[in-house]
Amino acid sequence: MLINLGRLLMLGVWAFMLLNLFQPFPRPLNIFINVAMAFTILMHGLQLTLLKSTQAKGAAPLSKAQELRIFVFGVFELLALQKQQKR
């Protein structure tokens, strides 16, 4: 339940940051949003890279759809994967 709420929140954050690209907000806010977007892209890319590099040798590789979900939702998708693997 909370993981899905986090995913929804992350979609809202992405929508807010992408909206700034197409219709920039007033001057001081648009710079902050651009920096936040760069930081989000960097951190989610780092999460994906670290996950891929720490997977066990015999584990099935992540599909492109899973990689995209991890990049978009970040830690919320990682928590969902962890919860799924415990079952």
C-alpha cells in the first residue's frame, strides 16, 4: 500500500520536473527544479547501476521494463522487488 503511494508520489515529482522543461516556472524556482531533476536522474541512474553490478552471477538479468521502472520509481521499486523476492 505505502509502496504504491510512494510510486504515485514519484510520478507526481517527475511530472512537476518535466513540466518545468516545457513551461518554465519563474526564475529562481526553475533553476532549483532543474538542479533537482539532474540530481534525481543521477541518483536513480546510480541506484540502477549499483543494483545491476551487485546481482548474483546466476540470477536472471533485469528486463528493460524492470530497469525503466527502477529508474522512474527509484527506491520504491527497489523495495517492491525486495518484498517480491522474500516470498
